[in-house]
Amino acid sequence: MIDAVLEDSAHYILFACNFYAHKPTTVIGVIPTLYCVLHASAFLINMTQDCHNPALGSLKRQLSRVKDNQQQLLRIVASAEIFVMPIVIMQLFTGQCGSILTPLVYYQFLMLRYMSRRNPYVRNAFTELKIAVNQLIYRPGCPLFIRNIVSKAMAMIERLSPLQYQPSS
């Protein structure tokens, strides 16, 4: 059962159930849409691989462009998954959130994505974001009170981050 929950497919079932009653937000819709584009293009590449129809040349070029940019698209998806959390929290305070449970369930989703065995992009995006924020707050021109607030927020986020999943041997 635990292995089933750790699969990426289960994460997106949780994602869909969490945002079913939620007010539509573009960022929330981008995540499954980009995954659909990636999976559909992979499927179509396999389908058109053996076809030598000249009419499919344009389609094959577009599909190869998607495949060539797959890493970038996955990084965009990972970043969007991270930035949905502050959006959901802000929507909770403005009354636009579907339920008070939405941020809690989304936190669980983010933890599962962070611990994903096959998809390191969320972990990498968190690391890249931490490095970028540290570079900003430790510049000489950054006011000390902002540096303190951001450092405390980052420490809190690190305390909430899950431990890495270690598969049982």
C-alpha cells in the first residue's frame, strides 16, 4: 500500500481530488496540462515512429521539439507545484479556497512529490530556489530585517520538509 502511494500517479490523484471543489486558478491547471502534453507527445512519438507518411513530418518535428524540451517542462511543472502552495494559502485567507483542508492536503502532495523516487525535479527546484533566495538575502544591499524574516521562513520550511524515502531492502 505504501509503495502505491509513493507512485507519481497516486500523487496526481490526490492533486485532482484536492482541487476538485477549488476555485479555478491558472497555475493549478498548468501542472496537469503540461503533464498531459508530455505524455501525449511520448505516446504520439511511439505511434508515428514506424509511419513514413510525409504528411506526418510537421507533427513529428513538433513532437521532437517537445521531447527535446522535456527537462525544461518538468522543471516548470516542479516550480509550479511549489508556487501553488503560497497561492493556496493566500486564497484560504481571502475566502477563495475550496476548503480549509486544501492547504493541508496540498502540503501532503508536496511532501510526496519531494520524496518521489522517479522524479527529482521538485527536490531540485526547492534546492535551486533556496540557493537563489540565499543569494538575494545575503547581498550587502538587503536590509537586515528582511534577511532575518526570510531566514526564519526558510528555517521553518526546512523543518517541514520530509526526510528522504529509503526503500526497504
